[in-house]
Amino acid sequence: QVRVMESGGGLVQAGGSLRLSCAASGRIFGLTPTNWYRQLPGKEREWVAGMLHGGATKYADFVEGRFTISRDYAKNTVYLQMNSLKPEDTGVYLCKVINRGHDHWGQGTEVTVSS
């Protein structure tokens, strides 16, 4: 079984930073494409950032250069470093790992940015 768990969320002031982690364990085969999503209050889930197994990264337009996705290959963990956070970034952040054609979601971690 593949297990995915996010961590690192919390409460920060506007302009602050958080580093989210997405740890995958279980029967993982090769490097897995990993994407971060978020769901803001009252809104649909939206894509935030992604890393292909080859290392290429992509970001949603609203990131505006503030976030960086990276991977620790030895730990099979993907990070989302979020800087210059804004109140409108408040929401639940979720990680999706694709392994052998199947999507595996974590439970999400809450991010709250105060003004």
C-alpha cells in the first residue's frame, strides 16, 4: 500500500514562510511525479505546483515566484517552500503522488496566514 502524508502547515503572519512536506511510503516504484494542490475556503481545489520524476518543476500563476518545490530523493519526500505568504493563501494544502498509474492523496495540512 502506498501512503502519503503532508505536514508543515500552521499559522503565520503575512509575509512569513512555511515549508510543507509530502512523504510517500510503501510500495513505491521509481521516482513518482508529485503535485501540490490547495483548497481555499468556499472554492474548488486548485493545482499549486508539481514536480515530474525527471526533476522539472511547474507552478500556478498565482505563486508569483514565491514558492519552490523540491525533492529529497533518498527520503522520497517532496517539499513546498512557501515564502511571502498572503492571507489569500489560507487553505488546506494536499499532496498527490502518482505511482504506477494510480493517484495517492494525503490527508492535507492546513495553512493559515493572518494579516
